[in-house]
Amino acid sequence: MSDATSANEATKVVQLRRNALGLRHAIVISVAVMSPAASVFFNTIPQAGQVGAAIPLCYVIGFVLALLVANQYSEFSRELPSSGSAYTFVTEGLGPHLGFITAWVGLIAILLGVPYSFVLLGANMQALAMRWFGLNLHWSFWFVLALGLAFALCYWGIRESLNVDLTFLAFEMGICIVLAIIVLFHVGQQGGLTVAPFTLSVIPRGGDITVGIVLAVLSYIGFESAAALGEETRDPHRNIPRAVFGSMIVVGLFYVLMAYVGTVGYGIDKMVSGFANDPAPFDTISRHYSGPILVVLIDLVGIFSFFGAALAIINGGARILYTVGRDGLLPPWMAWLHPTRQTPVGSITILCTFGLVIGIILGFVMTPIGAFGFLGTLDALFVLIIYALVSIACIRFFWRKRRAQFRLVRHGIIPALGTLLILGIFALVAIAPSPPPLNLIPIVMGVWLLIGVILLFVLRQKLVAPEKS
């Protein structure tokens, strides 16, 4: 009897809390990971140096690609709601071997997302503390403080930490919309509204639209995070697909709007010479078109957006690592859940620890801004590999396992177009030379994939083909 009771208790522990979240929580985690305000505030800076005033065009192209991939996540989530997200989808669609490779690539993508978010947050906090209070504390102090706070919130519980994200998102997007209205009103009165930023004609001589598109795609990464809440969300077959598409549409329109506002607000002819060299271009825009109160609020928006994104990355990533660990492909402590809070504490701990070590090292070696660019670009390319695998898996899964539900457009043409676009981006990246340290990215990716193949061979006995769903 006692053995049976212990076994039952163990079974209960190794489960995420069912029906703990609703549709709004699933939407919040996807939107928060994309960090809408921070992405448009900071990813646009290196973009401007490459594409000038064509930043809005890059975000439109990124929006199209993201919508194509969102279709696959939506279709899979309707059939297979799981905290494993892409790992589960590819395993079911392409088999356990490519499922493992997806998990391996996803592992590094998740691990990179934490230091990527926090390292620039620390640098921003250092600058703002000096500007507001004359307090000159090193960026690493703010980095560690913010990461510790995020760990505590994720440990506390998914619902509680997502409520924090929801509060930050409402604030940041609301303030940005206010700024957009003010800028468009003033620029419109001066006759400065134009469709030129949506054309190739404004790209400067020697510019590279490929980098602009990659940075735009980087801003959209995370829309699929809702899929990681498949085991904790009520009615996941309906709510997760809604959250994936809902978050994508909301943030996609927000990006295009704010990219256009930033371009016409700063000045189409000043994007390369001014915007690209301005550490806080939207701060500059708000100073030009509004008063000091909105300027302070814009500064806060950047901080809240980065923190909210990091919080959501830890929550979503921990659940994916938990699922892979539960399947025996990662150390068992990765699948350890808190006995009462039912949060994946093991995975949360490893994410925060890795983020702390890598963020500090690269922040000192490359400077926080250099580390941000390196980690962000590397992360985006790893995630694009996962998107391509999910797209291919969607075609095969619905053709072989859901033939009666197979639809040519949703399960054939759209996934194929998404895959082709991703391959095109990789082809452009391969032929375009990159300056240091970005030239190290292909080497890092190659080494990581090689290690994954070696591990695949070592773990081949554990990789059993999934049952027919």
C-alpha cells in the first residue's frame, strides 16, 4: 500500500499544473518573448546602417515569413498540444532522430535567449541610473539583479510571472501607441508621410537588405512560445492556435507601425547618418516631439520590455527543456518539478545559471552592445533552423498521419513557402561577408550541430519511434 501511494505521489509530481492558464496567458507569453518595444527600439539601430529608411519594408517581409511559420505551429498545436512545442511536433512528423536534433538546436536557442535579453538590459539600467540619479553602478550589477528577480518570479509560478508580463506589456504598448499618434500627427501636418520606407529605393548604396531582414525576423522570434504552454492551458486545442496567430498579428502590426513612426519621425534622410549611430533613437524622437514626461516613460518602456521578454523566455524555455528531460534525452533533474508549485525548477535553474555565466563573460569580452548583437543574430539563425524543420514536419505529419484532414494550402503550400524563404535567408547569409565577431557565427553553429549529431549516435538506443498518433 505504501509503495503504491509513493508511486502515485511521484506520478502527480511529474506533471505541470493542468488548466492553470487561459487564452490571455498564452497570448501574453508569445507577445512578451517578442519584446515588441525593445525589439523596435534597439534592433532598428543596426538595421538603419544597412537599409537606411527601408526598415518598415524589412518588418513587412519578416511579418510575412512569421505568418507562414505561425500556420505550422497553429496546425500542430491544434492536434498535439504539448509543452515540448517544436520538439514534439518534429518528433511526430519526421521521427525521433530529427526530433532530437530539434531539441538540441532548441536547447542552444533557449540558452542564448536569456543572456541576450539581460545583457543589454543591464547596460540600459546603468545608463538610466546615471542619467536619472547620478548613480554609476556597473552594468553587471543590474544584470545580476534583474536575472535574480526573474528567477524568483519563474520559481514562484507561471501564472504569477505571466501576470507581471501582462502588466508590463499593457504599459509598453500603450506608451508606444501614444508616441506614434503624436509623431504621425506632427509629421503629417508637415507633409512628411510617405510610402517610400516600404520600397527598395531608399536603401543606401552599399547597404545590405539581408541583414535588415534577419534583424526583422529576430524581432518576431518567440511568437510560437504559446505552444510551450500546451499542457497548462485550458482547451489547448483551441486556445493555443488562437494565441499563436493572435500574438503574431498584434505584434506584427505594432512592428510595422513603430518602424514607420521611427523612420519618418527621425527623418528619412537621417537614418544612416543619425539613427544608425544613436544609442537611443526613440528617446531622441520622443524628446523632439513631446515633453520630458513621455521621454521618461519611453526609457521605462525599454527596460520593462527587455525584462518581460527575458521572463517569458525562461518560462517557455524551461517547459521545453522539462519535456525533453522527461523523455529521457536530457539529465533527469531537468524534468524535476517543484512539489507544490509544479514549476520546472530544474530547467529554470539551468537557464538562469547559463545566462548568468555567458552574459557576464561575453558582456566583458565584447561589451554589452556587442554581446547583444552577437547573441541575437546567432539565436535568430538557430531558431530559423527549427522553423524550417517544423514546416517540413507539418507537411509529412498531416500527409501521413492526418490524411483526412490534409489541406493543400495549410499543410502543403504554406509550409513549403516558409521553408523556401528560410533557405533563401540562409543562402544570403552564407554569401554575405560578416565583420567580427559575427563571422564566428557559422563556426559556432557548425560545432553545435556536429556535437548534436555525435550525441544522436550515442543516444540512438533511447530514441524510439513515437507511437502512431
